[in-house]
Amino acid sequence: MKLIHADGHPQQQWALTNHYAQRIASILNEHIEDVVLVRTVAQTLKQCTGEWHNDLDRKLSKIRVLYTRHNAEENIPVPNHVTELLEAIHELYHQPRSALYSDLKEQIDSLRGAVLERLAFELIKHRYGENDECANSRRFFDRYGKVVTLQEIDLAALSHYPRHLEGYECKLKALSIEHHDCIDLAYLYRRALEEDYQAQVGVVSLDPSRLVERRLRRLSAALCIHAFGVDALDELQYSPFER
């Protein structure tokens, strides 16, 4: 097995390297154990779309108040990382339009998806070393040089020693999971086993895991496909090969 950089769309590549998308993902990764923060930010990103985000600042203010009340008794200010996170989210939605996009709505929706992909990357990258590969937007090739999946994988990781492989599709909402996503992940898992890799494949989403699991069942997805909803994002930080 090997990973090849997927050309993808220029818009997708721009979104994945966007400063604000990366900063939001980095802060959430550093504080992934803060369930309240992760879930409220996830809810905000889901609800504030490119089409409708007029109440974004109101939602961000509610998060700020939540942490102010939490610390009121001890007279402790809102944590710096919360302030920085809220500012980054605001800027994500209000930065100038890139020439790659036809309108701001398209840009915002692309950036929302990029935050999730970058967060998933941040959560798993620590277990892959210099000689390994772990990146967003990659294609898997088998030992014969043939493409394994029909589409690029949102998050892919590969280690030849030990022989570990991970592949995840990232979806803001469970309803966005398509039949071809399930086919690709199941086929990737099967090919990995055939080449003697330990493998984990799954779907990462800002919806609860139960909704992801329900969607997978409705699509008759293979049992090897794991669901990592917003309530289980922290599980990604632990190696599935050492349990």
C-alpha cells in the first residue's frame, strides 16, 4: 500500500490550508476533553451555514457567557483558548472571498468541512512518525500500483512498520454520508487486510454517533466501518491497534 496526494479541487486545498480552519482545529484538538466546548462549537458549525449565519455572533456570545458563568464564583476570566477559538470562528465566516470561489456561501461551507477534516487529522497524527504518512485528501494505491478507492479519502494514514492503515470520511452531518463512501471504505479495509495491514476505517461527523450509525445501517454499510460522532471524537486520539 502507498498514499498518493489527491489533486482534488483547488477550493478544497485552499480551505484545508486556511489559517482560521487550521487554528480552530488545533484548539479543539488541544481541548478535546472539554465536552461542552467541542459540542457547542460543533453545533455552531453545523447550524451556521454559508446560506444562513446571521446569528453566528449571538451563538459565539452564548459560548463566551457559558464560560464566564462557569468561572464567575472564582472571578476567573474566560480562558484564553476559548477567546482565541471564538475569534477564529468569527474570522472564518467573515474573511474576504477567495478568487477560487464564486461566492462567500460556497467558501464558508468549504471551510466548515475543512475544520472537521483538519481536526480529525490533528487527533490521529501524533501516532505516525517521520517515515509514516498521515494527511488529508489522499488516495490509496495497492502493491500493484492500482487505485484502491474510487474517490480520495478525507483522512488517510499509513505505516509500513508496524503495518497500520487508517481511512476516514469526514461529514458535517450524517445525512451527507453516501453509498459510495461506504463502498470505498469497506473495499479499502478488505484490501488492507489482504496486504497484511491492521486497519481501521470510519466516518467522522459533527452529528452524534447514533445518527451516523443509523445512516450507515440505512445504507447497509459494512460492519467494519466505525462511527465517530461528536460524542466520540476523543476516541480518535487513541490508537485502535493497541486496545
